[in-house]
Amino acid sequence: MATFRDGLSDLTRTGSEAPFAPGSGPEVYIETYGCQMNVYDSQVIEGLLKRGGFRLGDNDLGADIILLNTCSVRDLAEHKVISRVGDLRHRRLKADLPQPVIGICGCMAERLGKKLRKGPRRVDLVVGVDSYDTLPDILHELTSARGVVVPETLRTRTGFSNDALYVAPPALYPTNNSHLVTIHKGCDYKCTYCIVPYTRGPQSEKDPDSILAEIRGIVAGGGREITLLGQNVTAYRWTDDLDFAGLLERVVEVEGLERIRFLTGHPRDMHPHLMDTIGRLEKICPWLHLPVQSGSDRILRRMKRLYTSGEYLDMVEYARRAIPDVTFSADIIVGFPGETESDFQDTLEVVRRVKYDQLFSFKYSERPGVPAARLADDIPVEEKKRRLAELMKVQEDTWAGEAAGQVGEIWTVVAEGKARRPAGSWRLRTPNNRKVVLHDASLEIGQQVKVRITGSTNTTFVGELLA
Ligand code: SAM
Ligand code: SF4
């Protein structure tokens, strides 16, 4: 298995083994579903294909090859992709154009494998998370060898490999002006509801020198902010002497880098030493995304989350003392098997007490083969919907009080880009991840300015520029 641990530049130029001369290969269009890790993986795929001579397109109708980089976390996410395959085929038929090669990459590829090669919405190839380096060759076969039968074994590439740690070429226009840097793959936690350990395999770390080289490359290209990515970045451990706190200590040393964010942390790994480190190092943004999932100890045990709500709240208190201006966001699942009204009320209580800046809340979705699938999915869908709506209302009300208290505050913010509307307005973000819109501003991406907060809508603040 090829790895690109030392190969940042290898992914950005055409290697001699490239199946096509630079820029002369077929056009590929990539559509990304799911989390930020998939966004990074799509960058990896782009890098590999560009190096292989393929051209990257920005629409499905013009492409020779369409790759869907997919998510399996919830049932709905998978359904969307399957119906998108049908939609893509139909669009070609309607436009009287030849059918493209369609491939499914990522978590669905790993979970469903060969099944995706069957039925009316079958795809031409299936490539799991650790097999992206096989893409240039198989796509070459599928597009050049018209009429030649490509063996089934080449069309479905899945299975885990500890050293399949890729380094993506830096994004030209990174999301929120923050360059993604995946620091490890997989997950060794086994939360009972979650498919990720089965679709992304065991946790395996990218080595710190590669991570630092990748970040230096981003800074050399003009990037000033990064987001360290992983299913559980806080569980990063290269050696007994280098854990996530140690990695942060090394990353802050990169000259020219101004801000470091990270996603996602596991509450269980938020040790005082890590929180002290985050609080002490100025370049580390004071924003913690720490999914609580539930506020009921009974449900947390059934989810195998390895903390109680009391421990979670203690950790939040500690973080508030250790990290100046820290803000929190979280994921919550409602309607986990056996969740009673009283369990749900415990969740609402945690939301009221933490006062999250942002919540990502989901109805429980049973995933085949995970431990929780052995429990009856006994909360009716209507009740899940009701709980979700109530949770969102509690979050909105709690947040509205918090947001109103910020009017008049003066914040330092970084410009991320022009806002879609109103015309002439700009999107900016604070180090602790609060979004601010400025009307009638004239800024540059990455510019740091001071603003006074004048109001807010939902999770976005409105401000005025201070001279
Ligand atoms: N690693 C992160 C963590 O520990 O929380 C998150 C990973 S998961 C891809 C993102 C979120 O999806 C989870 O935090 C959880 O709230 C949600 N999720 C995962 N499995 C789910 C399921 N079966 N049903 C509903 N939501 C789910
Ligand atoms: Fe899934 Fe739990 Fe791992 Fe997060 S920590 S990816 S929720 S198993």
C-alpha cells in the first residue's frame, strides 16, 4: 500500500507512474457527503487523481467520471447517495449524453462493498477509505479499456490498512478559511450506536513529523489557520511521550501559523493537563466541540460513552477556568433505545447548564451490525421528532439569552470571505468560533479586525467595524 507520509509534494505533481500525461486524462467530478474528514479525503483523492493526469471538473454533466465520497453515520445519509446515483444516471439520459463512470468512495463503500455493484442503482466501482491510492489505475482501466472486461476484484477495493495515511495537497479555498489537517484515522472507541469503527477501522496515527511538514506546506502556501481533524483528536498518541497536548505544543511552534482549531474531541480524553495546555497556548482557539450525546447516565452507559453527565459538567467547569473565553458545541442523539422522558429531560438539563454556542442534534438511527442494533429501536419516529424539536427549542432559548448578553462587546475577528447577502457584507469568525457579519465592509480574506457587537440572528452576530 502506497503511503504519502513524506509525500506532500508527491501529491501535488505528476509522478512518472501517472496513467495519463499531466492534464490529459478524463474529467472527474467529486461530490462530498458527511463530515470534515470526508472533505479532507476528497482533497486527497483530488491530489492523487491530478497527479495521475486526470482533470478535475466542477459539474456532473461535463464529467467522464463521478465519485461520491460518502457517509454511513445515519440511514438517511446513505439513502441520499443511492438516490443521487439514480438522479445522475437520469440526468445523462435526459441530456442524451453518454453515461459516466460512477464510483462510491468512503464509508458506504467500506460498509456495503460489493452490494453497491448490484441492482438498478449499481455503480461502476467501490473504493473504501484506505484504498484511494488504487483510484488512478482503476479509473484508467475503466475509461480507456472500452470493451475490455474489468475484473470484479478491481472494481471493489475495501479493507483497512494501518499505513494508509494520506497527505492532501492544501486546499485552494479552504472551508471557513481554515485548512484541514487529518492527524489520524479510524476510531478505537466503540460507542454502541456508531458505525465509524466499522467503516474507518482502528485508530492509526499520522506521524508528528508528517503533520508538521504538512502544516509548514500550508503556511508556505499562504495559509494562516488550520483545523486538526480526527474522529477523536484528543485520543492522539504517537508515543507514551507524545499525546495530543504534546502534538499541540509542537504545532504552535510552526512559524507563520496564527490559529489552530481541532475537531472532534472526546469528553473522556479532556484531561486537566490538555485543558491547561489549550488555555496556555495562545495560537490554540478556545473552542471545544465535545459531543455529550445524552445527559442521562443510564443512556450514556448504554451508549458506552465512558463518562457520566456529572463528569462532563465538571470538565466543562474546569475548561471555563483553564481556557479564557472558551465556548462549547456538541452533538446529541435523541431517541436512543430505551430513552425515557426522564432521560430526555436530563439531556435538556445539561444543555441549559452548559449553554452551548451550537448544537448538532440527531434522531437515533439504527445502524446494522453495531452493538446497539441488538436493542429494540423502541422510540417511535414521531416521538423522536418531538424530542428533537423540544431540544432545539431549549437550545434556541438558552442561546438567545447568551447572545443578547454579548451586545456591546468588542471582539477581535478574522475575515473569512464575502457573505452571500446582503450585498457588500462580510463573514468573520472569532477565535472561539463565533460567526460575525459586517455590513458594508471592505476587507481582505484573513484580515484581522476589531468589531463591536450590535445584535444577532440565530448563531450569527452582527457587528460594526471599529476604526
Ligand atoms: N467522533 C465523534 C464523537 O465521538 O462524538 C463524532 C463522530 S460521528 C461521525 C458524528 C455524530 O453523529 C456523533 O457525535 C453522533 O451524535 C452522531 N451519530 C453517530 N451515530 C449515530 C446514529 N446511529 N444515530 C444518530 N446519530 C448518530
Ligand atoms: Fe463513533 Fe464513538 Fe468513535 Fe465518535 S468516539 S467515532 S461516536 S465510536
